Amino acid sequence: MGSNAYVNLEEKLLNICLTDIKVLSEYIDKVNEKLFSKSEYKTIWHFIEKCYLSFGVLLSEDLLESIAKEEGRDQSEIEKYKTIYVYLLSSSTSSEYIQYLIDELKKLSLFREVISKVDDSLNEFNKGMHGKALDTLIGGLLSLFETQNLPLDRGEYIETFLERKKELEEKISNPEKSYGILTGVSELDRVTRGLFPGELGLVMGKTSIGKSMLALHFARNAFCNGKKVLYIIEEMPLKQIFIRIDAAFAGIEYFKFKSGNILPFEKNKWEVRINELSELSKDGARLYVVHIPIGCTIEAIKREIEYIRLCRKEKIDLLIVDDLDMMEYPKQLSEEQGQARNARGLKGIAGEYNIPVWFTTQLATDAYKKEFLESHDVGWSRRKIHVADFVIGLIQTETDKEAGTLTLQVVKFRDGEINKKIQLTPDLSKCLINVETMLEPESGG
């Protein structure tokens, strides 16, 4: 058994699900028979799932036999599965790799489905049905790729009452839990109470208006509040981002760091600031920045999350992607379809990892001069707006230009007030989107 590499992965996954009840309870909704290529392993998973859902325990030989008899299987078949069960228990796999195993087996499962679609198309082609063969191939492949990374969230209203009651009581006794992860823009946080786990936020604006600076402000504010942040950047080199963060935290011009033309007292101010922030790091705050200039996909982002989980032994609290428009997607999709797919993928990450996710995107060019934004003003694909829970736009009106300010507008908010406008006073030289919200390590919320 297990001579092929993918079969070995299947055996490792089943071993974990046979030996670790805590992991099984957490991941049972993420595993299904389609992950397994061998029919025997599909059946073993069926027994594991049925045993847990029926009795709340791990599968044993006795329970396997009982379930199999109940399903009308003959004794020779039962003995075969008991032998496989014993074999799967003979090795040991660390439970921390379960997400990696699931992700890899999902890819292999998708590959098998792709091959199946190609075979169906070839059969029709060989029968002379050339047009139908092409439709089958394109339609089949698109349906596979379009449904990737979409989490399934099940629940029954009355059965989940106690869970909701517990969450509400925790918020009542701990008021800070009634807030999501705050942005650091006080008026925006007053309106929205922050972005909550599982929610997707979108920042749209024209080129160079300050979307990245606003996203970086969100990241710094979360870090200052003790959160673990993963900031994915595609356009700007890593060192340049770190210098921007230095400039914003220290309140010193960016180009002084970049050129080295910095005064001694400014250098000292910066070092003092870093020492203050180091105390946050000791308490668990993190600001991970990853530059992915080529090949930034939903899968690549998930790999970074898993790297932090497995190698750093930490779970991130907030993901920011700057920006979605530069992410890659399957070549057979149009720009609109590709961006919509990636937006759904980010929504899937928010649900799968139970974290809030922000991403930036371009404004449609015909909306550059507008002083009031609407949902359809987003660039390329309006479907990005549809999947987002919260949409804000950055604009600069004629009044803003005279005053040196920017306007932040709440374009969409599922749970409350929209069209709210908030004035920001940026200092681009110090990489600050709003000088009135200089971030301090001890800031609350």
C-alpha cells in the first residue's frame, strides 16, 4: 500500500483523522471523499465521518465492523477494511500538517477532475462532435476553477442559539469584544466598529491617491493594538515598505531614510520608537510583510498564512492584500472574471481562517473626477463589490485639493450607514494618510 506519493498523503491524512479527536472535530467539514483517489480510502473516510457524526468519537475496529454490518457489507469486505484500518494506524503523522495535507490533496483532486473533463471532451471529439467537445472542455474547466476556495458554512438556526448566546454574553462582559479590528481612523471606526472575522473589506481609489498608504495605516494600527498582521504587497520591494513603516511610525520624512540624509536626533527618535514597538512584539504583536512580485494567487497567499502557522507557530489576526488588481488568475478567464474569482478567493480565506481581510483595487477611470462614489465605480469587475462586506473609496475633491486633504467615503456597509464622508489630512512625505491619527504603541481598541 501507499507506493505513490499522493496515496502516501492520503494515508497520512487518514492517520491523523484516526488518532486525533480534536483535529478531526476541527477539520471534519474540510475533508471529503473526493480528496481520496483509492476507493478503499474513500470508504475508510466514510466510516470515520459516520462514526464521529453519530457517536462523537474516533473510529475503532469494533465501530468499523458495527457500521459496516449496519450498511449490509459482507464479512470478507469488513475484514478487508479492518486490515486497512490497522495498516493506517501503523504509522504516525504530526497533526500540525493537516492543513498542508488537505491543501495538497485538494490540488490532486482538482487535477483528477481536470483530466476527467479532458477525457469527456476527447470522447466527444472522437465521435465527430467537435463543437460540443469544445463547449464541454471550456465549460467543465471554468466550472472547476470558479468553485475553488469557496468555503461551505453550515448551521441550523435553533441548534446554534447557545453558541450565539455565549458570544453575546462575552461581548456584554467584555466590551472590547464588541469591536472588530479597528482601522485607526476614529470616525470610520465609530461608524463600523471595525472589520470582524470572516468579513472582507475593499479600498478603492484612483492611481497614486493613497490606497496603499491607507492599507498600511490599517496594518500599523492593528499591530499597535497587539494583533498579528500579514501584509501582502505585489508592487513595492520589501525594504521600501519597511522604510515607509519606519517613516510613518517615527514621523520622519521617508526620503531621509532612503537617502541616509538623516540628522542624529532624528535617528535617535527612530531608535526610541523601535524600542517602544519592540515591547509590543514581546507581547505577541506581529507585522509580517511579504512581497510577491510574480505569481501572487489565492494559493500563494494561503501558503504564506500556513507558513506562519506551521513555521512560526502563530495564527494571523488580519490579512491585507495590496492590491487585488495585480493578482494572477487562470489565463482562460477575462480580466473581469479573474478579478471576481480572486475577490471570492479572498472572501474564502476570510471564512476559512476566520479573519478579517482588506484588499485595495483601482477605481474605474471614468470615476476619477467624481466627488461622490457609487458601487459601480469600482474598476474592472463589479463582482468585487458584491462579495465585499465593506467598501470605502478615497477621493480628492476640488475643496480637498485646496486644503491638502483627502475624502474617505463609505460606499458600502452591510450593517449600517453608507455614504458617510470622512476628511483625512495626509502627510505624504512621512507616509501618513492622516496626521491626526499618529499611532502610539499603547493606543486602545
